[in-house]
Amino acid sequence: MNKIFLTIILLISFSLKSQSAYLLIPMDETQKNHLKSYGIAFWSLQREVTVEWLLNYRGGSFMIIQNSAIEKECMIRGVSYTVIANSQADAIRLEISDPQVNMEVMKLEKAPKIAVYSPKDKRPWDDAVTLALTYAEIPYDVVYDEEIIIGKLPLYDWLHLHHEDFTGQYGKFYRMYNQAPWYQEQVRSSEAMARRLGFNKVSQLKLGVAQKIKEFTAGGGYLFTMCSGTDSYDIALSAEGLDICEHMYDGDGTTPNYNSKLDFAKTFAFENYSLITDPLEYEFSNIDIYPQQRGIRREEDVFTLFEFSAKWDPVPSMLCQNHEQVIKGFMGQTTGFDSRFVKKDVIVMGENKAGNFAKYIHGDYGKGTWTFYGGHDPEDYQHMVGDPPTDLNLHPNSPGYRLILNNVLFPAAKKIKQKT
């Protein structure tokens, strides 16, 4: 009797499996809204539904077991999808498993806990990552200096550094904006925060924050940052024990010959660079490269994504998923990274070949990873202080913004580090 009952159960199970269906969310040119597609994947993970990320299959498509609630969300958010039979899903997996094709199935298992390092007061600029997260309807918490110093980072899996200056020079905006109310309020609030947290200077507070972020990454955290959050972060680490801030920033002078005393062993991405010593120049160091410095006009300013082996190098392959390989460039306080100063073990994932500078780079630190992406806003070529935020309803298929959201989903692949 027990054998008969077991046989019936197995037959029912087999029948259900054979009749099950999947939602295929294409990420090639047929997708109506690439950015919100990431939100659907994240929404599914929040509900403990496994998502298969099909690396290099139709632009990095998603495949999810058919679920009426997920299907409804796709319709509400305007995301293109197709219902396919279980046999079709198996055929796709079989195609991807062919060792001759550069594809792989990456299972996403758990929605990462997202934090954005951002000031609580209003600044006259927006941030591409928070715009992307909000548009894709991916939830995140805002943390700043206090939360980091008191040790809240381990509560999160993924951290983005909002447009930030970790050197204590307030973005080197002094020359143009030192009389602006927002600038004066930034100085006042930053100095008050430093004193409250036990630091004598803002530069010392920012170094303390940078070191806490470094510990977070070493412990297995995923760090992502753009624009000035890239080079100013490394600069702060390399300048530990030095004073690189002139009197208008911290009330006293600098360490003599500080450029010769930088410690590049402490940095993530860059080495052998020199800091800009003019306190009024809107630039931190010679790491940063603008296209015009290399004779590249705006209409020619593009960067190319490298193609990685999805089966053997799934990490950079995942971070480079896109429906376009050549992406229009965009500027920022830090636009690109001079190749001469990028460490040899850093993975360059996107570069401006004509200008010989990197745009999109990645590396490991301890048990975690970091990704630096040059430029401020992928859909605003030269975003200025005070400009309105980009309306992503006008750019639902932005390949530049897709790179941001690749990084957001990356931590959901729990076993990806072991695979590499």
C-alpha cells in the first residue's frame, strides 16, 4: 500500500513539473524597460523566489518560475516578459551549458540588504544610484558618518558611496561656492558631526569612515561607488597620518611634501598618483581623466565593455551584462581613471580606448569586492551643480544605468566568489 501511495505522489510531482512554466524576462533590445526588470528580479528575491540570471543570453535575461503575482508586477511596471513551458526553459539551460558558448546560468537566491552612504541634509546635486534604485523600486536605507562610525555597516550586504569627498576638502568647491548657503551649511554640519563623534577635523572623520568601509569590504561586503567617491576614497586611505587640507578647509597648513609620503599599499584601486596641491583647483589628483584632455569630443566620447568568460569569470561577466557593449560616456568630478595609475591586479571592465583611460573597474579585498564607476550620471553628459535630477522615465533602457543595477543584484549570487 505504501509503495502504491509513493508511486502516486511521484507521478503527481512529475506531472506538475512537466506542466510548470517560467517567466522569461528578456534583456536584449526587445525589453521595454530594462531598469524596472531589475526591480522585478529583486522583488522576486524578497519573496524567496529563486531567479536565474542567464548571463550573455539575450542581453542577460532573467528566468523565474511562473507566478501570478510576479506576472502581475511585470504588467504593472511595464516590463516585457514571455511565458514559456518547462521544456523550453530546459532547452535554454541546455543551450547555455554548451561549453562552446559564452553563457552561464547564475542563480540568485537572496535579496541583499542595500545601504546608500549619503548626507541627511540636502545638497544641490542628485545621485545616479539612488535615482536607479528608486526608479527600479528597490528598497534601500540611507546611512552616513554616524551610523558607520558606531558600527552599523555589518547589517548590510551592499553599500554605495554617494557623490562624496573623503579627503575633508568639501569636494574642493571652495573657489566657486564658498559663499553659497548650501556649502556653508555643509561645512557647519560636517564640523559638528566630527566633534560629536570624537574627531578633531572633518578629514580625520572621513578617514575613519573610509577605514570602516574598508573593514566592511574585507569582511565580505560589496562596495560600489561613482564619481568623486572613487578616487577621493583611495586618496583618503593613502593619506592616513598626513594633512593634505589647506587652511581654508581645516584652519591650518599641510604636511610638507605630502605627495612623497602617500602609502599606496592601503588603497583599493590606484597607485603612484600625485595629488593636486592647488587648494582652489576643482580636482583631487591626476587619477582623473576628462575626455577633452585626450582630445576626445563629446560625440566621440564612448567606453567599451570587455567580454569575459561567463563560465570561468562569472563575476565581471555578471557586472557587464548589457544589451549594448559600446556605451556613451558621461562626465563627473571624477570622469575616468588614468590607466597609468590603476593597479595591475584590478579588473578593467570598461575603458575609453581612444583616451586610454578606464571607466569601470573591479577588484577583491578580503572576502568582499569593490566596483568603481567613473562619471556622475549616465544620462546627463555634464551634470552641473544645481541641475535637476534625471527623469529615468525618459531612459528606461539606459545601458549606462544598467551597469549600476548589475552591481545591485550581484550579491544575491551567494556562491559566486567560490566559483571564481
